[in-house]
Amino acid sequence: MQAILRTTYGSSDILKFMETDKPVPKDNQILIKVSAASVNPLDWHVLRGDPFLIRLMGFGILKPKHKIIGADMSGTVEAVGKDVTQFKTGDEVFGSGMGGFAEYACIPESRAVIKPASMSFEQAAAVPIAGVTALQALRDHGKLQSRQHLLINGASGGVGTFAVQIAKAMGAEVTGVCSGKNLELVKSIGADHLIDYTKDDFWLSGTEYDLILDNAAFNPISKSLSALRKGGIYIGIGGSSDTLSIFLSMIFNPLIAKMKGRKVASFIADINQTELSFIKELMENGKIEPVIGRSYTLRETPEAIKYVETGHARGKVVITLD
Ligand SMILES: NC(=O)c1ccc[n+]([C@@H]2O[C@H](COP(=O)([O-])OP(=O)(O)OC[C@H]3O[C@@H](n4cnc5c(N)ncnc54)[C@H](OP(=O)(O)O)[C@@H]3O)[C@@H](O)[C@H]2O)c1
């Protein structure tokens, strides 16, 4: 099969488009003939092994464990492991695992669901990490309620475009923060208010939000907390990827928030069938639609990763296979 391969940690320049063996599913895995994959910031972190923390999470300390990266994918089941009970050859599915930047990939059945016929392979591949992160941030960590006022910093990227739509489906009032070129997009997916971060600082808007979802936490936390009402919740999911900054913010952010009478949360999304099915239902009911900003061929995957690594992707970036 054709795939995007690497043997060491490094930038997208080390990736090679070449022939390799088709993977064989383990007992609990399904083998997918990949139709589409999507690119997440996680992919370039796994590619570089940076922050170092990621190497400790099972990706390999000195050498990468996975030669083929790519977490989110959709396609058709070609074979199943002996313990798989929910899928059969020919099923159209989407889910998350590792190895999606290739013609074939194996993922555990527990991280895949059936793709509805109404959903394209590209739309389905766009969902897993970004969609589930947005859902768990708002519903579980933010405890978002109808009519609450939520601010989403970084509203035009992968997580942001899902979060705006999920929040609107939950009945919230949404302020979306993005750069000027993306204001129209964020408005078109339902944001009630917009702030262009290249012109205005959201913490100076004079509004006190119930919840802030920060996908681009590059500002001192004290500024973001000052835009929250007392008791409000700040959820930081993205920002600096420097190990020391992550470590310091894990220690000091909750202390600073406590002193100011606010709460902070951060988490790693848990991708599973229940959450994928929840988002699938929202899509089938027309409540949300993935925003696909760019699409690339498999051979062009290194460019797609480079683009996501800029931190300014518009919606989701998708890899389409023949
Ligand atoms: N904890 C988890 O489980 C988890 C899961 C998924 C993602 N993440 C993290 O969450 C972050 C967002 O992920 P993503 O997939 O949405 O990334 P993405 O698609 O690359 O989107 C990033 C967004 O941030 C915006 N942005 C960049 N600089 C900004 C600034 N200074 N102020 C406000 N917005 C700014 C960009 O908008 P403009 O183009 O308009 O600048 C872009 O829309 C990443 O850091 C990722 O690693 C964490």
C-alpha cells in the first residue's frame, strides 16, 4: 500500500510517500481501507515528539513507535480481528487511532462507529478529535447550560468550529474570537458576537462570560480570568507546547483561579464510541456540519501538516484518498 512514512522524530520534511506493507488487524481491531483522514495539531506533536511529554504517553522515548501517523480517519472495513463483534467487511466507518495517513489502517473497534450514508467520508474524518474535544469541553468540563454566555477563543479552527455549533445546539449565547479573515465564517456557523483578536482584546470587552473555551491560550491566564464572572469556568485546551510552560500552567493556573474565585479545567479528550455517536446524531439532525477549510491528497500530507502547524488553520484540514 502507499503511505506517508517516517523512521525518526522530526519536522514534516522527514516524511516520505512510499510503498509499505498493509497492516494486519489485532484481535480487537478493524482494518480500514482509508477514504479520508484529517489533520490535527496532535499529528505534528506526534511527528516531532514535542512536547517531550508526548513521548512519555506511549509514542516512544527516543524513537517513534509509529512509522505511520494520522489519528482521525474514515473508510470501509476490509477485515476484522477475531474478537471484533460490531463491524463486518464492507461497513463504512469513521474513528480515531493511528496510521491514517495511508491507504489502509488498523484501529480498535472501540474507537470507531458506522458512518451514515448522508455523511461524506471527508466530513466523517473531520469529526473525531476536534468534535469530541469540543463536546467534552463544553458539556463535561464547562457544564454549559442553555442561555449561558460562552466565549470561544480560537473559534475558526478545528475544535473552535465544532464548539461554536455544539454550543448553539445547547442553547448558549456564543462570542467567537478569531482573526479578521475568519469573522464571516464564525458568524455563518452561528456565533452571536464576534471579536477580531488582531484588533481587540476580549478581556477588555466589558462582558463577563460564564465560560471561556480557550483553544489558543497565548495570553496570561489572569487576563482571561478577568473576563469571567465569579464562579465562571475557564477551559484551556491549546496554547504553548513548551513542556515547562505546560507544567507551570498545570501547577499555577488552578491556584490563580482559586484566588480570583474562578475555576479552571484542562483535559485530554477521550475518543470513544459513545461520544462519536453523540456527534454523529447532531450531524444527522442537521445541528452541526464539519467545516472543511482545505483538502489535500495523500502525497501532499506533509504540506497539510505544515499548514496545521502554523496554528492558523481554517476549519478542518482533510486528506482525501482515491
Ligand atoms: N486537550 C485535548 O485533548 C486537545 C484536543 C484537540 C486539540 N487540542 C489543542 O487545542 C488547540 C486547538 O486545536 P485545533 O484543532 O482547533 O487547532 P487549529 O485547527 O490549528 O486551530 C487553531 C485556531 O487558533 C486560532 N488562533 C491562533 N492564534 C490565535 C490567537 N492569538 N488568538 C485567538 N485565536 C488564535 C486560529 O485562528 P486564526 O487563523 O483566525 O488566527 C485557529 O482558528 C491546539 O493547541 C491543540 O493542540 C487539545
